[in-house]
Amino acid sequence: MKGWLRTTGIWQTVWLEAVHATRIGTVKYHPNVDQGEVTLEWEVEGDYREKTVDLRISFKGELIAADRIQLQSAYTKRAIDLFNRHIFRTPFHHMGWTWTPETPNLFDVTFELKQGDDVLDRVESYFGMRKIHTENGMVYLNNKPYYQKLVLDQGYWPQGLLTAPSDDDLKKDIELAKQMGFNGCRKHQKVEDPRFLYWADVLGFIVWGECAAAASFSESAVARLTREWIEIVDRDYNHPSIIAWVPINESWGIPMVQSCEQQQHHSLAMYHLLHSLDTTRLVISNDGWEQTTTDICAIHNYSHGGQEEPEKYEYYKQSLATKEQILQAQSAKRRIYANGFAHQGEPILLTEFGGIAYKLGGDEGWGYTSVSNERDFVQDYRRVIEAVYASRVIHGFCYTQLTDVEQEINGLLTYDRKPKCDLNEIRNIHEMWNQEIVEH
């Protein structure tokens, strides 16, 4: 069995580019689906005096907005009405220009910083019109209930561990996941390469953003995690594919959060920090269990047992059946909420489960249950998904996991991305879902 290989040093792309002393700096987009407008913020670095910015917004090759701004300060903010543009005359919610995994519509944006007729800097970018919120115990995407079918993705490759071999490999992971019928992923314990997020935006793939956990709790660990999340949100704010932030997983870094008020305050602080930095996304306070205030009740449950253990499966199925049974469960002997906290009506999602081990060559490995052939692999996958679909309170899931990783052989794909079964079989299982399940 392999052990975890340590990673260190630079593992994402280093980008060096010559720029003018006066240039476009930070750009942020704030889409408002309800009002049909987008607000743009940007800062100019260097001497902004006597400079202008030409702003152009296009949709599928057609220019829909253009503006020239005479800079009065380094910082500029503009709201652009999209609702009343001539190419969008049909009723708003049927325009087909919001961003979803099924219709990943993007608006192209160009900024040109000028002094007179001279172009000092040119930035090409994009944004998506996307709204995410919770209501009636469900997650809504663009004001419609949306059932999330996510897959846990640790983003490792045998050649470079955290580093993808190429841009095409980042794209391929999304394409394979979508081929299996997943509409998104939870990026587990990793702040992924921006190129992955670019392809998620372009191809249509939901992402839950996460980062590596601290090894233990301390005041310095609190400070480091706080600084890191400020940087994460600043870097990745504009990606419409990201709909949720996961600052803490399974009480890692806060092992006494069940009863320790200081660690509870840290969980609460991360929740409120992220909402203070970003009003457009959901925040999960502690994915798995011992949650404090949270936008999603995110539960981990691997108690389904193997195919030869029907009694465990029945217990697993019953533990997901009702809200009362879900909230009373204690995965890994941990309560769903920390002391002093309780479910407040937020959507309940099963955000880790499955983990069926199936080895295709190579070393032995580990999973939560195991099978020895493709037929049993597909059958066991169907079994654990059917239990989720049978629940009348679960409104989305995240299966463990996309690929094998080192000693973990519980992926739907091998470490080098070879399918363990006909991927259409997995898609067919996912398509058992229908709108009635969401509406319960």
C-alpha cells in the first residue's frame, strides 16, 4: 500500500507578464439576476490622471453595452443594465442567458485603458449571470430549485500530485464527471488551479471551494486560515461556477468544536468572514458534522456497508429517510451540530458517502466497502444512490470520489483517469432522479 506523498513548493502555474506602469488592476463583477444588471468594479494601478477606460460587454459575439469612462480616481464602479438591451426582449426568466451547468452562458468583457488614442493596457475577461440562495429547505439556482449531483474531487495526478500534467487534463476531469451525469464537484482540501475554475465556468460545472485544513487548533492557525481565505475569495470571486465555500471539513483543525466555545467562535468567525467578503455564495461552517451556523446542513455518512451486509444497508437507508433520523445520526460518533446549535431549516445534503473500492490493477488499496468486478461495482453504486433518492429530505449529494488517489482506490476512475465501468451506466443511475424528489 502506498502512503501519502508529501507535496511542497510551487505547484500552480507561475505567470509573468510585462505590463505598463499604469494598468488595469483588480476587477470584480457583481451580477444581479433579479434586477437584470451587473455591477463592475475596477482599480487602476499607477497614474490614473487624464486617462480613460473603454468598456465593452458582448454576449455570444453581439455587443450589448459600451461605455467610455473618464477616470476621476483610481477606483471606478459602474452598473450596467442588461435587462432592457435589445437582444433580451423576452420575459427575463426565459431569456436563456443566465449561467447554469446546463447552459453555461458567459458575457465577454473588454477593458481598454487609454491616454488619448494610446492604449496603455487591455484586459479581456468574462462574467456569468448567476444567483444562488436557499429557501424552503432547498438550494435555488437562478430562483429555481436545483438538485446538486456532486463528486468529491481531490485534484491529484500520479505524475505531479497536486499539479496537473496539462491544461487539457484539468478540462478532461470536468468532461468525464459531466459524462457520468454529475453537475459539479466539491474540491476537497485543495484550492484548485484557476484554469480548472475557468473550464468549470466555460463547460458548466458547479464547484464548492475548499482549502487544506490545519493540523491542529491554535491562535496562529486561526490567523493563517483567515488570511488564506481572504486571498482565496479575492482570487476566485469572479468565477460563476463557484457557488459555495467550505472553510472547515470534519472538524479538522477544530477537534473540540463540539463543546469548546473558542473553537466554535472560530467556526462562526469563518462563516461570517466569508459572508462579509462575498454575499453571492453559500458557506458551510464545518462540512460533515459538528456544525455551527451554516447555510447547508452538510452530512457525511459511510454506514451503508457492503452488498453482503443487507442489515447495514437498511440502517443506512433508514438513517437518511427523515429529517429527524438524519439529525439524530452520529457519523464517526460525532453529532451533526455542535452544542448550542441546531438545524434552522437549511437544506440538507449528503456531502460524503459511498467510497466503494474497486481495484483495476496495481497495488492493493483502501475504501469504505469493496467489490471485485465491474458488475458489482455498478450494482453497489446504484444501491447507495437509490438510498439517497429515496430520502424525502436530502436535496443533493456529493459522492466519494472521482478518482483513485494514492492508496485510496474508491474512485469512479483510476488514478490515471481510466473508467472503472461504462460511464453511461453511472449517468443512467443518476437519471433516476426527477423533479418530484426535489419538490418533497
